[in-house]
Amino acid sequence: MKKILIALGCALSLTAQASGNFPEKPVNVIVPFPAGGSTDMVARAVALSMGEQLGKPFVVENRPGATGTIGAGAVKRAPADGYTLLVASLGPFVVAPHLIKNVPYDATKDFDYITIPVQAPNVLVASTSQKARTVAEVIAALKAQPGKLSFASSGNGSSDHLSAELFWQQTGTEAMHVPYKGGAPAITDLLGGQVDFSFQNVNAVLPHLRSGKLRAIAVTGTQRSPVLPDVPTLAEAGVKGAEVYSWQGMAAPKGLPADVKAKLAKAAIAAVQQPELRKRFMEQGLEIVGNTPEEFTRFQAQENERWKQLIQTRKITAD
């Protein structure tokens, strides 16, 4: 028995020493979406800074597919040692589990949540061929032609789709949802006037708003966006309870050693507080969050319940 206890003590000592020296090799950061999108951009910027702070490369790997659930499932199955991280939008964390059957993880049990680096409100935008310039005019147009006017989204269950569903629910209106395979083609058709409206991530449409190719009507945040100071929030325009933020979160497989989690969180939070990176994100319409693991864990639970209820109430499907 004494030998067993000694061996166990040595093993625990080695484990503590290993995590105390973390990281001793490159860290793999999985982004469950294609390269070039908002989540990929955020992940690469934060990973670069974390690598510089901690002395080992944080290497981003894109594993797209199944609304982000393939990459998220791969992270769930990885060892909980801090060398595999997930950076994803709200989709895999709080939406896809309620839309897709047989998701290969339980988002409430299989991850340790580290931080949300940034968030951004969506913005209700209109094609310039549309006459509506205010939220009241959009609502009036929808009520005059129920189910006829179209709203583009980057896909079923995306934050822009859910923003539209929430807007219709809160205003008692109906419209035609037109899902695309990604934000880029949705924006292209919006620019061309093939669709009427869309709730898009602010950073995705900011250049088109500044050039006058799209019209901003309202933002979904709790306050006005610093990059669109003249655009009211939905609440200011009279639509309550439709606040939505698109956010990117960092997580790891469940069971992360406490000291490793603390080190990762500290580095990720420090990354988004660096003046140069902070300035770059904010110029793109992204808002700095950098919350603690405990705050992110509570937020994930709240968001999970909120979107579960909306998806069930509105009978939203992934098809």
C-alpha cells in the first residue's frame, strides 16, 4: 500500500509539474468554420498574441462542416490538457445542439469555457431598392405584405436568422426566410436587390454601409454601435426583447487543469486588451468582452436556454 501511495504521489507531482510548465509544445486552436470568416479572423489574431505571451505557437486549424459541430466534436474528444482549444461563434455552443440531431457533444457538459474575446451586434440592413428607412416602416411593409418580403441569412440557425425570427416574433410580423451557405452570398444578393432585408454582423457589412450600397436601419445590441453611432437600437425604435449579439468564444475539453485554464484565460483576455488589437477589432465593429471563465460559463447557460426556447417556439429546423 505504501508503494502504491508513493507511486501515486509521484504521478500527481509529475502532472502538477507538467501543467505548471504549460505550454511545452504548440497549442492547436480549432476553428470549426472555413478560413477567412469572422471567427477565423478573431481566432488567428488572439492565437498569435497568446503564442507570443506564452512562448509556444498557437496554431489555428480550420475544420468546417455541419454548422461547426464537426470541429467542436473533435475538441470534445481531445485530451483535456490545454493543447487543443476551440474558438467558435455562438452556433456550435448554443444553437446547433437544438437544431441538429445527434450532435457529437453536449455543450453544457463537455467543455470548459475560457473567455469570449469579442462580440458584435447584428444590424438590420435593407437593399437600396427598398423604400423602408426606419424600423416602423419595415414593420408596416411586412404587415402590408405578410410572408412576401424576404430576409437573407447566412444559414438556418445562424445569428442573423435567429435575429430575424426574434424580430418577427416580437413585432407580430411574417417574412420569407432565404438561407444561404454563408454570409458572403447572402450579402451579394442583398447588394443586387434579389432579397429585401437581412440581419447581418456589423463587421460583415460595414464597408457596404459606409459606401451607401446598403442601408442600416437598426442594430440589435443593448446600445448603439460605436461604428454606427447614428443608427438606433431596435429597443430605441420600439422593438423590445430582440437584443442579439454574435459572439466568438474560446473553450477546451472538459477537465482542464485549473492552472492551465487560468493561464489560457489570462493570455486570451490580455490579447484583446492590447491597444493595437483592440483598436483593430473596434474599427471593424467588434466589441471587446474578455470575460472570465466563470462569467462565460454562466453566459453560455443563459444563451443556451434562450435560443432553445426560441427554436422550439418558432419551430425552426436545420432543413
